[in-house]
Amino acid sequence: MKWLLVIVLILILGILSYSATQHHLDAKAARMQHGNDEDRRSAKELREISRKIDQGKYLYR
């Protein structure tokens, strides 16, 4: 029974960290969008990384 609890907790932790990382990248990109040209390019790259995370491309690397 304890193993089941440990597995569930690990799964919950993994899901929360995955969504928190994606949210952090999206929020940072939104803040950088209002900056200079270099910041806007960086914001575009962050949004692309966030989309790739959403598609699972960075999840299994």
C-alpha cells in the first residue's frame, strides 16, 4: 500500500513540475514581448520551447 502512495506522489510531483515549467516560460515570454528587439526574439524562442514541451518533444530527452 505504501508503494502505491509513493507512486501516486511521484506522478503528482512530475505533473506539477511539468506544468509549472511551461507556465513559467509562457509568463516570461509575455513579459519580454514588451521589450526591445532582442527581448522579443527571446520571447519568441521561449514560446517555441513551451510549445515543444506541450507536444512532448522535451519531455523524454
